[in-house]
Amino acid sequence: MCGIVGLLVKTPALRERLGALMVPMLIGMTERGPDSAGLAVFGSPLPGNGRKLSLYSGLTDDGEDFNWVGLAHELRAHLEVTASIQTRGNHAILSFEAAPALVKRWLKEHHPKLHVLSTGRSIDLYKDVGSPALVAERYGLAGLSGSHLVGHTRMATESAVTPDRAHPFTAGEDFCLVHNGSLSNPNGIRRMLEPRGITFDTDNDTEAACRFLEWRLREGDDLKTALQKGFEELDGFYTFLMGTPGQLALIRDPFACKPAVVAETDDYVAIASEFRSLAHLPGVRDAHVFEPAPEEMYVWNA
């Protein structure tokens, strides 16, 4: 049992309040997922060839916090690329002008204990173990701004309680997915994708779904087409909520046994596993509130 939240603001004035509106939504899902929590937020894209990585680090071998400022200096010196870094606890957003594959290869060689959580021009991602309230406080999530976000609280049932197995999962650039439910064929999906060059970082079944959609998008599908093929290949019970730079998308399996509720106004679209995570939102009394239908795609544009 896990909790899903999503929020897309239509009114530009609300972008600065995105994090503040989201934190009560995330905390409202604590009983559904007390083990870990995570959030992917989409903001203005970096200009030109700019890219950024969301990074996570545990303590160093000496028990000290990771030297994020030193990492940016190393990157500039070794790869001769423009780089800057913004930190929030043991997470950091590393921005640069270079091919992401080059930077990730260098990180893997020189700092193998760092975890790359996301890649893209628009996405920042934070996730960690602990209750949603603790994770939100630890990283100052209430202060985040942007156009839309995807969040998740996890009750671990099929894999370890570790930051890398927390949601959201990402694939490619600027794509993330959170999942409430359980897939029955994740190993079959892995066996299908690995010969096609798709690699896996964890044993979490949600990553299998995320990598499947990555493959379909890589093959040229748009998001709706990729999701339709997901209905054909992904077996199990699931509610998926996905984010791209310009869209928020929601689907439920043909049985729709995992809960979801949507509240939509002229100012926002809000999604959660239970209404209690939406009750604090401004104007929710007058919102169009509905339960998404099974095996239908709901896509909202940012």
C-alpha cells in the first residue's frame, strides 16, 4: 500500500506556492506509506544545451557529509565544462553544459557511491527513507516552486527500504513515474528489455514499468501511445502517475482496485490516493471531483 499525489497549477501566480500546497498532500498519505517519500518537480527548462542531474549521497567513509562544492570544482577541472550546484541536505542539483552521458560516466568512475536520481532540463527530484513529514522538512520541500509535480509515499512490500528504491522512478530525460500497486510480471519485462539495451538499477517492480515506458518513448511513441502499449504488456494492479516537462498523466489498470481521486478547478489539477490529501486546497469545495475510470488515460497539459 502506497500513496500517490500530483499537482499541476494552471495559474502562474500559484507556481511559487507549489511546494507549500503539496506538503500537506504528501503528509496526508503517511498512513499509506510511512517508509519513504519522494517528489519530482518540474520548473522552467534550462536554456540551450544546459542539463541537470539530481544526485543523492549518503555519508562518506569518514562519516562526513559529501563535499558537493568540491564536486562542482572537480567537474569543471576534469571535464572543462561549466557546472554549478545547489544543495538540499544530502541531495544536490548539478547543472552543466555537456552531454549527460559524459557527466554520468565521469561520476560513476570518480564517485561511484553517488546516486543519479534524474536527468533532464526541467526536473528536480528528492527522495529518501523516513516519514513524509520528515522527508519534507529535511529537504525544505515546502519551498519548492514550479508548474507541476509528482509525489509518492511508500509502504515497502517487495523490495528494501532504501532511497534508491523509493519513488519517483525516472527514465531517460525529464520523465518520472510513481506507482501504487503491484506488477505480476516485472521479471518478464526485464528479460524483454535488457537485450534491447535497457539497464536496471534496482529490483523494484515500479522500475520495470518505468523502463518499459522509457523504451516505448525511445522507439518514437508519444506518451499516450506508450501508455496504451503498457496496458497490453504490464500485468498486475496499478495506478500510475507520470510527469513530463509539459504534462501530468494518470492511468489505472482494467480492474482499478487501487484508489485515486482527482480535483480540478480553473487554478489547478490535484491528484491523490485519498481525498483527505486534497481537502486543504484552495477552492476544493467548488472543484470538479471525480474518480478516474479504469483503463483510461488522463493527461493534463502544464
